[in-house]
Amino acid sequence: MHTAMTDDGAAEPVLLGVAELASDPEREARFAESAHRILADLVRGGAALGWVEPPSHDEVAELLQHVVAAVHAGDGALRAAYLGHRLVGLGYWLRYARPTHRPHADLEKLAVDAAVHGRGVGRALTAALISDARRAGIEVLTLDARGDNDNALHLYRSLGFTEYGRLPDFVAVGDRRYDKVFCMLDLRHHG
């Protein structure tokens, strides 16, 4: 796999979807393990990804199987960011299951290896997932973030998401409490 270069010579991530991941059996075989490494390391460092303790390898593998099945059913999108042969980030959205909410989807996870924070990987992943949602006919893409996750909230706002609600002190991590911030991107009104 090649790595794209920016004008200043910095490596740009290559973003792959489920079909591209499946086209390389070796990469596909390593994907769950690499994703587990990123997610567990981030949670160990205090990242707001929905786990208090780092997830097990089996938990991540089961989650990814669920997401891939949803992608194949037309109910989701998964993107993986690679620098060379190394997975450095992943994200996915899933269509809402409730029949009255089917036109909409939720960006459920976005995770970027701490070693490449600040290099545009999260922005590239989010932009690709937004494009995937547009192509899939999603009307409103939602997400929620922990209130202290300033970098993520700034990224989402810069890509057009707006806050539509907040639950004060809703997220519990031990004795600490954080707001749960709800954001949306109305794709019916954005080009």
C-alpha cells in the first residue's frame, strides 16, 4: 500500500472502507488486532470511547463483526486510516434501527492512535464518514461526545455539526462526572 504525501512532504492517511479492507486478506486478518490495540491504548489513557476499562480483544472483534455486517446490509459505514501498513485510526456510523429513525445514522466511534493526534487523521476519517452518509442517503448524522473532549467537539463543529442538547454530569467514570454532548449534521441542508 502506498501512502499519500501532502505538499509539505508529510504522510497523509489512506482511508479504506470494508471492501478495500477485504481485498487484502493479510490486512483484513490484522484489522481486529490493530483496532483493539488503538482502542485499548486510548481507553487506558482516559479517552472517551464508551469504555471505563480497556475492551478485550474479543469485545472489539465482536463489535467490528457487527459493524461490518451492518455495512454489508447498507446500514452503516466503516473507515480505517492507514499510514503505510499501520492502522492509525478507525470510525464508523450505523443507521438507527427504529423504523421511524431509519433515514438517520449515528457516528458511534471515532478513534485515532495517540501517536498521530494532530495530524489530520480524525478530520479525514470524519469527512469520509460524512461523505459515506451522504452517498447512503442519510438525512441527519448524529453523534455524542463527552463534554471534556474539547478536541473532538472542535473537530465536529469545524465540519458543520451543531450541538442540539446536553445532559449535565451524565457520563460516569468512577467518581468523575462529565456532560454528554449531542451533536448533529443535517445532510439535507449541507452541500
